[in-house]
Amino acid sequence: MTRFVGTETVPLADLHPHPDNVNSGDPDAIAESLAQFSQYRSIVAAHITDGPDRLTILAGHHVVQAAALLGWETLRADVLEDVDADTAKRIMLADNKLPDLGDGIDTAALLDLLEDGLDLAGTGYTDQDLAALRDLHDQDLWTPDDAGDQGDGSGELDPKISMRVPANVFDAWRRLLDRYEGDDDLTKLCSLLRGEDLL
């Protein structure tokens, strides 16, 4: 049974990435957030019982990379013990997948929050994101009918488009979108769909 040892301040040099981590993050964006807010939650690391005798990162790989970019020497880590190799992989999978299982972001509430005069530095959101949300709202592009199968009027933008494609398909998609004016891909995509009388 996995056991929580405690929260420790750990040198970056003692934190080792898990070789099977599949998540792809943005260390530069995380570094900006760390610079703004410091480390507001711990990473998770474990001594894997049937693995090398060292602390292996289970959650927070890109936080460690971001801290290194900032020249930090330590991070706060929740340390686990009695974690075997299979359990370590399952914890990583859970950490990457479970946040995606909710109903998504309430875009109307998000727009209200972003328009509240907040400094967006370190949040991951940009002025371009705010402009795109305003466009969606102003053009009435999120409605109950657009909210996937929820249809509850919550204003959530659903479904999320996510797929892996060959590089040549991505390049063709990029060239197609860039034929249309707009500050972001969503605006360009909406222009494309309107041109085909699909929106």
C-alpha cells in the first residue's frame, strides 16, 4: 500500500524523471507561473520499491524543468514510499488523465473572470485568449446547442478537438487556417466554417 512520507524540500539534482511519462507540458509557461506565484503546490515523487534507489517524479515533471530554467536549486515534493513500478505508472496515468474527465471549463464564467481586471501574467492565459472568448460571446458562438450533449445552457465550450496527425497533414491544416484573418486559430477556423456555410 502506497505510504505518504511527508512533504520535503528536495534538491533538483535528486529528482529523476520517470522514463514512461507521456505528458507533454510547457516548461516556459510554467516557469513564468513559478516566477509570478512561486511554487503553490508540491510535485509528487516516490522511492519505487522495485526500481533504482532514488526519488522518481510521478507528478510535476515539467515543474522540475521549469524550476531548472529559473535556476532554482530545490522544490517542495510530496514523497511516497512502498510504491512498486506498476503503481508508479498508474499514479502518473491518473495524474495526467483525471483532470480531463470533468465537464470542461465554463467559458462564460471564464470570460467574466478574465475581464475582472486581473493581471494575466503567470496564469497561462493571454490577451489573445481573452479576445477570442469575447469574439465567441459577441458572435453568440457558444449556446446550449453547441455544448456537446449537455445542452444545459451552462455556456461550456464542448467538445474539445484533440488529435495526433502526420506532420504533412498538420502543415496542410496550418496553411489552410492561415488563409484566414484572425488573432488565433479559433477565429480562423470560425471564418473557414462560415465560408463553407457550415456555421
